[in-house]
Amino acid sequence: MARVTDRQIEEIRSKARIEDVIGHYEEVHRIGSRNWKCICPFHDDHDPSMTISLDKQIFKCFVCGAGGNVFQFVMKKENITFVESVYKVAEQIGYPLDPPEEKVERSDPYRNLHKVLEESVRFSQYQLQSAEAADKKNYLLKRGMSEEEIQYYQIGYFPRQYPLHEFLRKKGYSVTDMVESNVVNVNETGLHDVFYERISIPIHDEYGQPVGFTARTLDPNDDRKYINTTGTAIYQKSCLVYNYHRAKEEINREKCVIITEGPMDLFAFSRIGIKNVVATLGTACTKEQVALIKKLCKKVILGYDGDTAGQNAIYKAGNLMMDAGLEVLVLNNPTDLDPDEIIAQKGKDALKAMVNQPKLWIEFVYQYLYKRTDLKNYSQRRDFASMMSLEIQRTKNATDKSIFMDRLSMDTGFRIDQLQSMAIPQYNPQPVEHIVQQPKKKTLDGRLIAEYQVLSQVLLSRRQFTTFQDELGFLPTEQNQKIVVALMEYYRSHEAVQLADFLTYLNDETLQGIIVELESMELISFEINEDILKGAIRRIKLSLIDERIQMLKTRITSTQDEALKAQLGLECVSLMKQKQQI
């Protein structure tokens, strides 16, 4: 891709107000005159624990430990590379950058498989425009899809008369790559396309790379309405979310994601202008898919079908998402129809209304379980009361808790105190694997504290760095010494340290973490103070001498050589004299 220069990176960083960039993804609030706060998107946060410093242009979460500058935030939030984050921030602030010549290349051990699938997508799109596929394209148009949407979602068609495998072979791809990407099968009669005579919808991973297909037949005699790519090295259905890469921006804007069962339902929402939609590629939502969705947004609307299978899927998926700490709403669909059928039978406004007035999760669960309970049967009534009591406990809104507990008491005949006892032990909405433990504060020894004090001072002033070089010149801890070396290089081209820029310059997540951590240490001074610097240098020198003396004493006690003992003893005495002179 076109190279982004160091000067451009510094300019983009300096022009990008971190509170505005983070505010593009999260709701931020001012605290005091120089700081902002927001909910941390990198753990299950309910009370704002992320602080944004306007002076230093960095962020820091005091629960999960995430921190850095504007680029680190975007990288972590969108799970993208550093260069991609630079382009994202530049776009947000209107900074002109030459467009990338090609997509950012990742280290990709399956590059050949991705290339085969890219060619297959292009091939299928071309074939859909052919005269032979006119009936296939008309089918899509009759379902309400526009030409633009067909192109946008890269929908295609694989003909029988012009096999994909012949096209790929002419392009120079091996049979092995065709088979391993699951677009071609091999049997005793030769090569055969997997998706022939089917309309194809390509599936991409979170980075936008094609990994497989779902394909629909129009043959009424074919009982396999849809077939999908089988498991390959790059396609694991349970770990993929359809349209994830396209919907990121819209989901960030809307602060909400609508989840459907499959692509065709997603296209229905697209036709009414709703783009913050992804699909779980079937009704069986998985923990892996929930983890992907959680990286984008914490508020979801489950838009599965209104029939029994769809309602069952909502109940299972919603519980997974509630356990992961997401805010779950449910499409207010009182029909047995899927989104596509709702538009066809009731019109676009009907589906929009369902989206605009979703049900609360507790409301859906109550109705779902109530319909499946015979309240005249004591055992079923008790089980319903017990399950709902537990569900009500994990509802965060106090008013909702009270209303639904009263309703449950009225419907089941159990007293409130009896229902409350059914919820003991109370439901924990965050299973152990989802709880983010607050990082344990490091137990810092005196020397490490002194090293951090040195780092804080040399970051504040070039003159302090020169003093450090003259009087000590290194730090004993390896990672801190790496920061010193990087800082020495940085000062060669900069008069002063802009902390947010220096984080970019470090280009090492561990070292960046140390710098950000310094900002929250109570023992660190944020003003230039030569006494603090020299005091810290003195403590480091004394610590190193003590370490050397202790090592010599250990050697003295472990050796039987009297001459060596005497020599080591003299070294100890010399070191003790050095301590007195420091």
C-alpha cells in the first residue's frame, strides 16, 4: 500500500482529538476541565472506568488496564493493524492520505485459499450477469433486491455449463487449493463444482477476506434448499458472523447491532435502509460469535424469525449474550413471519416499526416461558416461577424487576417472598470466564520504583535525559532499558516528548503499557524535578551495589578456597566504600 510517512503519522495524531475519536465509538463525558470518561469497550464495564486525558492525548482503563493513544484505541476497538488505524483516524478527521494501493496485507498462511475464493466470487458475479442466468437474477430482483445491493453483497451464480474448476485451472490454481477451499470436489469421475446451478452468497471473515459460500438452489425438486461450505482451514461456521466487516461502521454509529439468522433476512433489513445488521449463519448462535459481536457493540436486537424455531433460537442466543454481559433486546415480531415475509405481506413500515419498538429481554423471556407452561400443573407452575425468578434477578432495572416480580406472583399464585427464595443463590449475570479481574497492583521494590521515577523525569525533559546519561546511562530492568534506548533515538529528532507520539514511536505493546501505567502511579511526579531524578539514580546505584555485595557473600560462604575468600572479601569492602561515597 502507499507508504504513510512518520511525519504524516505525527500530524494525524496531533490533529486528532482523542476524545472525539473515542466519542465516535463510545459515549464520552467530561470530568473536570482536562479529562473525559467513558464506558470501557474492552471489558464488561457498567460504571465508566476509562479515563481520557486531554493534556496527554491518551486513554487508560483502571479496571482492565487497556491504555494508549488514539491509534492504539482504534486498533484494539476494530481489531485492525496499526497502518489501518492510521487510515481510519485520518478519514475521521478529514486528513488527506493517498488511498492504499491495495488492501493491507496480513501474514496469511492460507493466502492461496483466500485467492481461490476471491477468484470464485468474481467468477460468480460475472456469471450472474450472463444471459443464461437471467432467471436467477430475476428471482433476486423479484425478492426486492436492487442491482446495487446485488453488487454490494457480491451475490453471484455458478453455472453447470461453464464450470468454475475449469476457470480456476486456467488461472493457474492447483486442484489441491480448489479442494481445500471447498469450491471443488474430486471423485472417481473427476472434478466437480460444489455450488453449481446455485445462487451464491460469499461469506467473509472479520477482516473482509472471503472464506466460503452459502448457496441457494431454485430447483423445486432439490430438497437441499441451501448448501454451505463445509469446514475448512479458513471456514469454521461457528466462528463467523456474516456481514461483520461491512457493518462495523454503521454499528459504531448506531451503538446497536441487529442479528438475523441468515443473509436473506439481513437483505430484508438492508432494503429498508437498516445497515447495522449481521447474521449468525443459522439459528445456532455460538459463544465464538457472541465474542465477535461483543467487540463491536454491547447492545443487540435479536431479529430471528417469528416462528417456533426462530423463538427457540432467540431464547438460546439471548441467554448466551446475557451471560456475556450484553444488553439484549428482541425484535417485536408478533407474527410467524421472517423479515422478508413481513415486508412482502405487511410492507416496509411494519418491519421498521418492529425495529423501533423492540421488546426487553425480560419481556420476551416471560412470554416465551409462559406459553410453554401449563399453569394448572403445579410442577410446571413451580418450575416457571423458579426460572423467571432467576431471570428477574439478572435484570438491572429496578422498576422492571418490581413489575415482573408482581406479574409473576399474580400469574403463579406464589407470594413475593416465596419467589425471592426461589432466586437464591441469585443468578450471576457474569460467569467466571466473563468476569474481568481488576489488574493486581504490582508489588514494586525500591529499585523498580526508582526506575519508574527516572523514566518519568527523562520523559519530561531532554535536559533530564542528559543528566541521566551522564550519571547512570542505563536502567537494570530490560524493558525499561528498551524505553531508554528508544527515547535516546527519539530525542535525536525531537526537542520534547509528546507522550501520545512517543507511544506510536515505541511500536511495542508491552513498552507502551509501561508508559501508560506510569501516568497512574501515585509515586510519580509529573513536574521536572532534578532532586527526584538524582535521588532515584542514587537508589538504583545503591541497589546494584547491594546486589553485587550479596552475590559476593554467597560465593564466600560456598567456596573452600581461602585465597578466593580473601579476594572476594576485599571486593566487598571496596563496594561498601563506594556505597558511602554515593
